[in-house]
Amino acid sequence: MTMISDPDMPAIDIGPATHTEEQAAVGKPSNARMIGVVAAGALLITAVNITAAVYFYRGINDLRLVERRLEQLGSFEQRIAARLDTVNNGFQSRFEKLDGQLQGSFNEVKGSIARLEQELPLDSDDDMSSAAEPSVITTSTMAEAATDLEEATEPGIVEAPRLPKKRIAAAPPPPNPSYQRIVQPDGKVHYKKTN
């Protein structure tokens, strides 16, 4: 291209074709700064994600530990239930055995009473009235009665056990004069301190 220049014409200075660093700082941010900000944001999000992942991993491990313990608790519960059933069966068998022994003792006592009733004379003959009558057994428990009846082979040999001596209770102490006794209609007794 051909350029025509007129020497009398003043030249217009347009300036340099490139921007200086000062103009770039004042105007749009550069690509390097933008990349730095994006990288810092990404790094921050990554750190938060890693921290959350560590806490979630710990939580999952704790949850697995609790699940294992709960599984063991189920087996522990089964063992306890089995032992309780064993103990319950043991008690039931003991009660059944005691019940059987008690029923056997009652049957022996009933049988002995029936034999005694059959052996007692129903007639009032003169020669039979002079015979000694068997003494009456007074016992405090059924077990003693069963052993007494087992020991006795003949009705005339049974001896009556000694009666325990009755103890006379000591007189209660006299009431304290500083308290007043109040008996309510329902039978309750209260004491009120007098001034």
C-alpha cells in the first residue's frame, strides 16, 4: 500500500499498540488471578470434602461396631433365656417332686387314719372297755405326724410328745406421760406429744 504523506500536516500520536501492566491492573483482572482464585476455592472444597469423608468413615466404623455388639447381644439374650429355662425347669421339677412327696405323705396319713378307724372297736363290750386307749398324737406339722405314724407299729405304743411350756409374757412398760394416746375409729393408734 502506498502512503501519501504531507509534510505540512502534523502527525497524530495514537500511542503504543500494547497495554502496559498498570493499565491491566486497573481494568480487567488477568487470567492468572482468576485461575488462582478458582484453584483456592477448589482446594477449600476438597479439604472440606476430605474432612467430611473422614468423619463419615469414623461414623460408619462406629456403626459397624455397634451392629456387631447388637448381634452379640442377641446371642447373649438367647443364652440367658436358655439358662432361665433350665433354672425354671429345675424349680418346677423340684416343686413337682416336693408335691409328690407331700401327696405321698398325705396318702400315708390318710391310710394310717383309715387303718386306725378300722381297728377301733365299734362295740362297747365290757371286756374291751378296760383296754387302754391309744393316746392322741398332737403334732405341730404334717411331717412330724407322718414320722410319728411311721414309727408307731401298734396303736397302744404311740406316745404323746411333751407339750411345750407356755411362756408368760412380761408386762409392757407403763406409757410415757409426755405422750397422749389417740385411738381413731378405724382402729389406728397415734401418739401425740403433750407440751
